[in-house]
Amino acid sequence: MENAPDFKLILGSSSVARRKIVADMGYEFITMSADIDEKGIRKEKPEDLVMALAEAKADAIISKLQNGETQENDAIPTLLVSADTVVVYEGMVREKPSGKEEARQFMKDYSNGHASTVSSVIVSNLKTGVRKGEWDKVEIYFHEIPDEAIDKLIEEGRVLYVAGGLIIEHPLVLPYVKQVVGTTDSVMGLPKALTERLIKEVL
């Protein structure tokens, strides 16, 4: 990409982490959130679930856009990036903890254990209608996480609002992460390399 972008970018997410990742990738973008009922979408396999959720988010945002103003400048395409991430522990999909107790249990499970994240990315070219998507999986292995660290995390509260109560980049968690097989950006909700590739594929 030279100076002028050859497309406009909409990030279909209100996630702070995803906004930061897209900004780090050097894109200018606007954000829109989908407001879908995520609980209404159920799949057996986590890979299928995150793809279905990202699809539903894309569809919801596209219909919002169609109800709104039309694209004035159709010379350059608009690309919509939608994504979803779940945490998988012992084969079970974990969503945001229902409260402090569940968050605490999640953390205790990860202590000396391991979890994985499955993240989907779907890029839709709103001008051509071309849509490409894929998922990415990361395995995370933990040392023992002391109770004091868990208490502090829950008190601070951010873990209550993320899938599986899992924030590996958090300063209270980072020291206890033994190994990450995959990329941190994927765990945070948007795998950069995959997103870049899908953007090129839909253009």
C-alpha cells in the first residue's frame, strides 16, 4: 500500500484490543458494532462457532449500512473486518465469566494447565460482495497462578469481560504464562497475519 489507501476499512467490533491491533497494522478505519444475540448462535465445534458468529456480525453490520446512507465514493471498495474469539478448555467453549466466582474457577483451571483460543476473521468486500474467512488457533500453557494474583485480577475486573476470563498480556498474568504456541494478537482477538492475507484476497 502506497500513501493513499486503495480501500476503506470498517472494523466490525467494539473491542479495544481489536481496535489497537488494527491501528498497529497501520490502517485507518472506523468501527461499528454488530449488536447481535451471540447466545442465539450455537455450534458443536468452537471453530464453527467463531466462524458463524463472525458471519452473523458481518451480516448485521452490512444490513445496518444498507439501511443507512449509500456509499458516495464507490471508486474505492469498503472492506468490513468481523471477528470472534472463544476460549476452549478441555474441549469446552468458554464465554465471558458469569461473575467473580466463575472467573476465579476459570483461573484456577488454567493454573498449571492449558487453554486454547480460537479466533475467526472474516473480511467482506462490500463493493464486490466477495467474502473470505478463516480461523486461527493458539495454545497457551500456564505455570501455577498464585491465589493472590487471581484475587487481584478479579478485584481489578477486566477478566470478567473477556472470553474465558483469559487475558494473557495482562501484567498480573504474563509472569505465569509458560508458553504460547501461536501469536498473542490472535489470543487478543485478531490474528494480524491472517487478517492481512484475507484483506489481500478480497481486493
